[in-house]
Amino acid sequence: MKYKNFPMVPRVVFGRGSFSQLNEILMPKRKNSEAPFIFLVDDVFENNNSITSRIPLMFNDQMIFISTAEEPKTEQVDVLVEKIREEYQELPSGIIGVGGGSIMDLAKAVAIMLTSTGKTADYQGWDLVKNESLYHVGIPTISGTGAEVSRTTVLTGPDKKLGINSDFTPFDQVVLDPELTRGVPKDQWFYTGMDCYIHCVESLNGTYLNAFSQSYGEKAEELCHEVFYNGDLTEEESQDKLMMASWHGGMSIAYSQVGVAHAMSYGLSYLLGTKHGVGNCIVFDHLEEFYPEGVALFKKMKQKFGIELPQGLCANLTDEEFDIMIDVSMNMDPLWENACGKNWKETITREKLRSLYEKM
């Protein structure tokens, strides 16, 4: 047996208000005045002075506001990388992502591609990156995706939605400031938090389960229960605990994998552009067959917070469109193997997936 030697985020700051320490965190990593820090910031903060005023711009640093109306794409990464290469003679000192999972994934991908050749789509898959990435920092402003700690950056490419899974993907530094999650709309808060909960359910019920994954997954699930079901928490306690649930949930799949909900939501995202968090919720709502206890509790949490999931996404799709979603989903071999075992193709047929998608 040969075990994977996974990297982890080497440095992390946790604490309310810790975002204000960003300058002192970055300063030792600044190469010189000609090598900028590039800040990729969710454009929801474009007019939010309480965030932007604390981003420590110096010399020729640049803040680039990114729309997250759509899931991140390989083409988007290529455009950002080309822009940075054209504008600066030197490689940047680092890439800093400030935002949700989409911004985390973009920051990781841009850092990888600035030291790689070819197109971003060439690196979608497992362990295809050969060069060490640029220094990169993740500052999440919503909790649940686990993107701040994972070794993947999930991107929609020209023919698939798949992560760049590599040892060079994880952040070099993460700043966890629960205050940054204040003011997230309720639906988005729920969908993204459920991404973490679904990570846990899929990891803890998977064939890849081991003590490493189980220890993180159980803690993340316990924290999700406190936040979304049986806890009597203040707003601050909820923010703190959900941020740590996201961290543990992301760690739970380092030595494990996710499962059916993620595999199928990738199909929804690729064809329809459905955002990751809500897509997982839409799929998971119909997966009693695979995760009976997890889905039953999910429905209770959904009811507690008055969440109405979008309906009828697949109502008017053509056979060809169903086939596209099924192709994308069935391409996620490790996810299906974790969910259903090595012989998953005996039970997970195209007809099976079609019947599930038709319920959505």
C-alpha cells in the first residue's frame, strides 16, 4: 500500500478582526516594489469600504473585482493570467483571494497557471501540475465550501467541470475572520453551509472512509448540527462555528472523497450554470436512497429556515441535454467509487441518472 503524502495549509490565522493583520502577514512575502500582490476580490465588496479600505495596496499592487454570477471557468483563469503577464514585467509576489468558494478557486488556479505553461483546461484532473505555484492566500467571506483548505480548484472547462487537484493547489496562508461573513443573505448562507454538511455526509458514508477523514468529518457534522439544527447560538457563535465547520469539512475529504450529490451537481453546473451550493442542495434533496439519515435531517434543516429550493430545472431539457449532464457526472469516477464502491458502474447507469435528474 502506497499512501498519499498530502500537503496542508501551512499557516492559518483565526480570529474576529484578523483581516486587519493582512499587511503584516504579506509584508515578508513581498519580493520587491516591482512584484505586486494581486487581490482578486468578489465584486459584491466593490462599494464596501469596510472591506476594501483594509486591503493593503502598496507600490503597483492591484485589486481586481470579480463577478461570481457564474461558476469559475478555465477560460476566465486564462484571461486573468494573460492580463497579469502583460501588465507586469515580473511575476507577482502573490495572489490573494477575498470572497467565497468561486474566488478561492480562481485565486488558486491563477497562482498555479502563472508558473505553468499551456491552458488551464490542460490541468483539470489529478496530479497534472508539475511546477510549484505562486504564493497564494485565501480569505473566505462565506463559510461552507471548504475551498480555503482543499487541494482542488473546481473549474468549468470547455468539455467538463473538474478540479485541478494537485499538491500545489492548497493555499500557503489562510486568514479566517468570522466577521467577514456578516451580512450574507440567508439563502446563500444556507446553501453554502449545506455544501459543508453534504461534504460530511458523503465522506462519512463513503467507501474511502478512514480515521483521518472520519475525525474531521464528524467534527464538521457536529458543528453543522449546532448551527443549522439543534444549537441555540448567538450570531457570532454561529459565524465562528460555521467557519470551523467549513475548515473541518474541507479537511475531511483530503484522504477521502465526496459522493453522489457532488457528482450530479457538476452536471447541473456544467449544463445550466447552477451555482455549486444550491446545486448540491437540489440534488441532495432527492438522494434518500443513498443517504437516508443525512437527507432526512437536511429536509428538517431546510424547513427550520424556510428554504424553498428551485424546482423544475430539468423540466424542459432535451435528450441531448440530459446526456451532456450524465456524461459530466459519470466522468467523476473517484466520487462514484467512494459512494458506491469499485463496481459502481453496475448500479449507476445512465438510466438511473436520467431518472434522478428528471426529479429536479
